[in-house]
Amino acid sequence: MRSAARHLPLLVLAGVVLFASDGCGEARRYGDEGGVPVTFQVHLERAFVNGMRNRQGRVGVGVGAGFSSGGGSAIGTGIGLSFSSTTVYLLGGDALGEAGVFRQELKWGDNAFSVPLKAGRTIQFAVQAQGGREGWEGVGSVVIPDGANPGVTIVAGEAGGKTTVATGVAPPPPK
């Protein structure tokens, strides 16, 4: 037992180093290093995610038992209904469904943001839902144009997704 106690400080130190280094590493990539700001205007409708896997309104059942030191005991059961909100992201990557270039959270309705990208880059887009609805669907791909103020417009609605690219697009307002 003495031997284990002697090594305890080393084990604690190793554990602290392991947990502290868990968050280390590269930050999530957001665009291209040295790229120009590309304005994204994304319109997201709830109807776009309606066909994805529905995980909302799940029923749960539980059973429990408790015992006290005084000899008492209790048994209980319960039924619950849970709802999960849906979080939606726009993924940009080198292949469909990848987020290697960027991942941007979207809200319902109109979204505007910019991502630094290099002209001539081909980028694939997908909309990913997590939570109450789950799944992803491709919404197109574009080649980033070489010109002043490039912009990408994506509409994800009941009819599916449509992606267009243009130059001369006004940048989004600062947050």
C-alpha cells in the first residue's frame, strides 16, 4: 500500500496533464489562409429539414428504487416526453458533406456572414441538422470567382437547395 501512495502524486500529475492537453491542437479551420472575404447570404426555411430524421417528441420510461439506512424503501416509475431543438449548420468542404473548409451555424430565415476563400477554389455545400431533426443534404457547389466582392447565395427551402455565385456583392453588416 505504501508503494501506491508514493506514486499517487505522479498519477495525479499525469491525469491533470492528460485532461489539460485534451483541448490543445489546431483551432477549427474557417476558410482559407490568405483568402479574400466571400459574402454568404443563406435563406433557411424549416420546410427544408422536415424530411430529415425526426427525433422530436421521444417518449421515455423510467423505474427506480431507493433504500434508506433506517430500513425504509421506495419504488417509483415515470413516463416522460422530451423535445429537442434543431441546430442547423452550413458545411463547406472539398467534398459533399465535409466541413473541412468551414462550418457555420444558421438560424431560420436570413443569414449573412463572410468566409475568407481563395479565388478559383471549388467548394461543396451541405446543410446539416442536429437535435430534433437529424441529417444532411447537399445544396450545391461553386467555384469562387476572381473579382471584387465575391458572394454566394444559398436558398434552402421546401423545393430543395439552390446555390448561386456572383461578384460585386455587398459584405454583410458587422455583428
